[in-house]
Amino acid sequence: MTHKEEAPKAHAAQEKHNEKKTKTSSSNNEKEKKKRFRFNKLRTRSRVRLVPIWARLLIVMGLFLISLIAGLLVGYALIGEGNSIQVLNWETWQSLIKFMNGE
């Protein structure tokens, strides 16, 4: 084969490659437009929440309180080597505050 015979084949192959690029880029553009349309459509609709925000805050605060009490019970029983229920008595906290103040 001579150089003259190879040139049209290479040119044809390059054209096919360019056609594929334009087809894929146009289909990607169409997909992108559809995504943007869906996104804008979702933004305009009002969202209905299954659990309202105030209820979520109450749930989080309740879980925090439960974990605090559980931590106090376990810590007082294991580290303090006392009866775990005593940590819930007010007298225990008064004696702790007196100890911290140096009284």
C-alpha cells in the first residue's frame, strides 16, 4: 500500500471517531438537561417530612438524656465501685459538690 491509499482510510476512520464523539456528547447533553430539569422540578415542590423537625429535636434530646443516665450508672458502679442506683440520689451529688468545693 502506498501513502496515497492509506490517507483516505485514515481520514475515514477519523471522521467515524468524530461522529461517535458528537453522538455521545449530544446524548450526554440531553441527559444533563434532563437531570437539571428534574432537579429544578424537585426544588419547586414542597417536601413532606415523615418526622417533623421539632420531633427530631425531642428524640435527640431524649437519647442524649438516656445515654447520660446510662453512663452515670455504669461509671459509678464500675469506676466508683458503688451501688449504681445511688448516683440518682440527690444526697450523692451534694456530697460530691461539697468534696469539690473543699468543704
